[in-house]
Amino acid sequence: MSGLKLNKHNGVLCAGCTISLLGTTLKTFVYLVDGLAVDTGPSKFRKDYLNFFNSHRPERVVLTHFHEDHSGNAPFLEKNGVEIYSHPSAISLCRVNAKIPFYRRIFWGSRSKFSPRPVGSEIEGLTRTFQIIEVPGHSFDHIAIYDPGEGVFFTGDLFVTPKTKIVMKCENIYRIMDSLKKILNYDFRAVYCAHAGVVDNGREMIKKKTEYLENLVGEVFLLKEKGMGVAEINKKIFPKTAPLTLISGKEWSSEHIIRSIISDKG
């Protein structure tokens, strides 16, 4: 487990942490721009992140979604008088202590209850207005934050990697594809991802991920037409089992990609 690493990119302050456990390395990033913090980081790094927020106090925080690696420090910021905003659909979940599987508590820590305010179509920084874009798929409440003046997106977990090989059980591949296509309608260059960090060629990478998923859908249905089931297709396309699949008891699995493509169509 490493401490917080800070760097600045075109006026955006990036605060990242890394954890390596049982063959899996996970990174997470919090961003601060124009007085607005995007996400709060996991509570496992509470001391580091609270020191960061004490030194660089935001006017307000907007959560890309409710998962604990993004909202873990929100309760402590709220107690210190910082306004927290989330998608309205996640507020009831945030108001109770999160029920988190054991392996995720090891990775990210727990998340206590807090009471975020509902975010609308826009949120104010100190000097400019950011647009809130709904991008469900990874989670039902997922949003991206668009800075039209700078031409950048803060995408939470929408991007992460151009070639997705493992997802959570709850994820919907078609909604993710729709969300990727949705933000491509906007004028932007860079992407600030919650796990990949700063992606300077963000538009290109979003296009690449969209094309990858479209091709994957086609491949899955070709194999299905040959009579293969979900498990058989998964083994054909993703022959290696990711360590996180074993660690998570299959909450994260490539098989969920195949299932979603077949079952969530339409």
C-alpha cells in the first residue's frame, strides 16, 4: 500500500493512491479543480486524503457514483462542513452505513453514512460551471463531469481501460456503450479517470473502448449462434481467470460481460 501521490495537470490537482494485494494492483484518483472535488477516495487512505483536503479545501464535492472507493471519505468531509453532491438515485444508499463485501473492505475500507445533496444538470466551481452528464452502466447512479471551457471530462469508472476484460456482476454492457457514445457527442480532449488517472488522448481512448465493446458483442453472438453457452463463450474469449475474480468470489468476472451481452440485449 502506497501513500498519496500528488501532481498537477493543466490546472487540475490529481491525488492518487495505490494498493497491491494477492496479485492485484488497484489505483484510485481524486481530482480537485476550481474549488470542486470529484470523488473523495477510499476510507482506507482516510488520513492521507483528509490531510490533502485540509490543505486544499474544496468548496464542494461531487461523487461520480456511490461506490466506497469514491465515497469513502465523504462522511468526514461532510462533518467538516463541505457540501457533498451525488446523483439523486444514490442518496438513500448513502444515508445508511454501506454493506460492503469483506474483500472490498480489505481493498478500500468501510463507508459510513452521510447525507449528500442531489446534484442537478450543473454544479458550480469557484469561477466556472461544470455540466453533469448521466452515464449509467457501471452503476445506476453514475455521472460524468464535463468542463466545457477546458474541454475535459471527469469520467469516474466509465473508462478505466480501453479493453474491458472483467466487470462487476451488476454492470450492463449496453448501457456502458450508450454512455460512452453519449460523451463522444461533446467536445473534449482529455479524460480524468478515477482508476487510470489522466488520459491525455481521452477522446481517442473512449472511441477505442466503444469499438472494442461493439466488436465483442458481435463475437459473442457469433459464438452463441454456434450453440455455445455463457461459460463456454467466456472460456473461449477470456481464457485466463483474473486474480480479482477469485478474490471477489466472482463478484468481478469476465463471465459477467458475456452474460450481460446475451441477457441485457434490448
